[in-house]
Amino acid sequence: MAQDGHPTLGIGMVGYSFMGAAHSQGWRTAPRFFDLPLAPEMRVLAGRNADAVTAAADRLGWRDVETDWRRLVARDDVDLVDICTPGDTHAEIAIAALEAGKHVLCEKPLANTVAEAELMVAAAEAAAERGVLSTVGFTYRRVPAVQLARQLVVDGRIGTIRHVRAQYLQDWIADENVPLSWRLDKTKAGSGALGDIGAHIIDLAQFITGESITGVSGILETFVDERPIATGFSGLSGTAGTEKGPVTVDDAAVFLARLTGGGLGVFEATRFAYGRKNAIRLEINGSRGSVAFDFEDMNVLHFFDASDDPQVAGFRRIVVTEPQHAYIASWWPAGHGLGYEHAFTHQAVDLVRDVAAGTQPTPSFADGLAVQRILEAVERSAASDSDWQQI
Ligand code: SOE
């Protein structure tokens, strides 16, 4: 029982870099701003280096540490395992945790391959029969403006989906002297811009439209195929050493897609868009209107209603900070805005509520597998000179 009288939910987290810090912020803040049926307690943080994991636990607010994730998974005081490690470890940790009866939140992309993701889905389905739940961290779904876009589609306000234009633009490796990190290593990350950030826009496009991508044709490019080996890393920035090593993933991915409802999609994911830091841009055009979103102005959704009087019709700039908007009532007065970290709090809030209610969280591992199939189809297409690939 927590001090507030609610039963507790013991959280154990594996990994403590950029995503680990963001998830920690989410767990810490969720019970302070939202009324939750269970009190999440940040009990154990796991990492291989004892000094580093201890320092991270102190900084991020974790009570105890383990230097082997297997010990974390085996602990009786851990009810939910939060996986914030590179993709090559997701399947092993998630499956072990689910088999040990722990709920799982796994960072995206779900895995590095479709085969691994299929094993994870099988483990998740078996666990669900025992009331053990799992979800994948496509966190941008939980931005209030994205929720509003979804709501407008559900309410039929933009009609039948004709076009999805989706971009995820960053520039953090545009400088060829930025050193290698695990995100540029295929054995650790699975793919490059495609899986790291392309996965987000695939998920967002399918989430907002409520449709699935049925086929793709794509190309991938690696602009800088050798980089300095890093001597130290923190988050996305590293210190370049004098030796060089190979980049084994794509720097950019571009693909066309078809959707179940007959609409067309154009997707672009790159880390070479100088000046664009975290620009997740989606514009969706339907038979009755359009919605447009850019994460670099994340509190805003643009909405065009084709039934408006043409004399005054135009994109409405909706500031998504009213208490009627998703999640906002628990935060600040209208107009005061949210930031990057808030979606991680929403993720923790939704997951705690689902665990308390015993309901399947979204996105599920099956949703993560669906994204993985699209990533792999884009890679197949790129390898065969952009041949059309059915999903
Ligand atoms: C790096 O490109 C990164 O941290 C991604 O791994 C995250 O998923 C994205 O949200 C922000 O950028």
C-alpha cells in the first residue's frame, strides 16, 4: 500500500540512457498529476555497470539497482518491467519478463526483426491469458494534438482518407564527424532512420487513420558510411575518437504506401535534414477535410473543414491546451502548453490504468509487429530497387 492508500505497482526498468531518463520522468510524474488506481513505485533500475547504474538511479529516482536484468525480472517487488535498451535485447528481456508474470512496456521499435517480434507477440498472447499485459512505446500517440487528430477522423470530420503525408526529420548526425553510436549499428538497432524514427510515423499514420498499410515501395540511403568511433556517449551526443568504423544502417528512408481504405501514403524518415530537430509532420487529407500536425509545434493541430463557407474557409490553428482535450485537464490552465516529456507521463498513466482494470493496453505487441512487418517490407523493397512489397 502506498502512502495515499492505493495499492502499489512495482516498476523495474532496464536501461537508463535517453529513453530511460524520459520513462523515469513519466513514472515519477504520473502519480503526482493524475489520479491513479495504483501507485507506481520506481523500485529497481538495471544496467551492466555498477557505478553508472547507481549514479543513474540516484539521478533519476530509482530506489535500488541490479547489474543483471535477469535478477530484476526475478524480483518479487517488480510487477512491471520497462525495457529501455537497444532493440537487440528487447525480445529476450520481454519474453523472460512475460514468462515471469511481469507486465511489460517495451521501447520501440518492438524488435530488430519480424521473427523476434513474432516470438514476442506469442509470449504476450500467452501471458495475456494469465492477466499479464504488454505494450510498446509508440509514445507520440499520447500527444494531445495527435489524440485530437484521431478523434476528428473517428468523428468523420475529414471523411474517407485519400492521402497521408508523413515525415520524421532530424539532423543530429548530418555532420559526418558525429561519432558512431548503437543507433548506427545494425546488429544493435536493426535499421537506421527507418526503424528508429520511421517506425513512429508508420505507427502514427495507422493510429490516426485507423487503417493499415497494405503495401510499400521504398528506397534507403546511407550518406556517410564511416564515422569516428566514440570514446564516450551521453544520450544522442558522443565524443569522437581518432579511429573510424562503419555505419551499418540507413541514414534516410523514403517510401510510398497504400492504405486499407484506398488512400495513398508518402513517408520520409531522415537524420540529415539540417535545421529540423524533431519534426514529426503528418498531413492527412480526406474527402471532407484535412488535419496537419508538426511536433515542433506540438500543442497545435491544423484542421481544414471542406464544408466551411469558401469565403472564410482555411486551416484552423487549434491550440490543443483546453481541459476538454485529452490529458490536459490534469495539467496547466489553457494555453500553458505541454512538452516532449509529457507524452511519457501519459504513457505511464494509461498503462497503470490498464493494469488496474486488466484491460489490454494500446499499442499492443501485435501493433508493434505490424509496424515491424512494414519496416521489413521497406527494406526488401529497397534491396530489390523499390519493387512493390505486399505486407
Ligand atoms: C533518436 O532518433 C530518437 O531518440 C528516437 O530514438 C526516439 O524514438 C525519438 O522519439 C526521438 O529521437
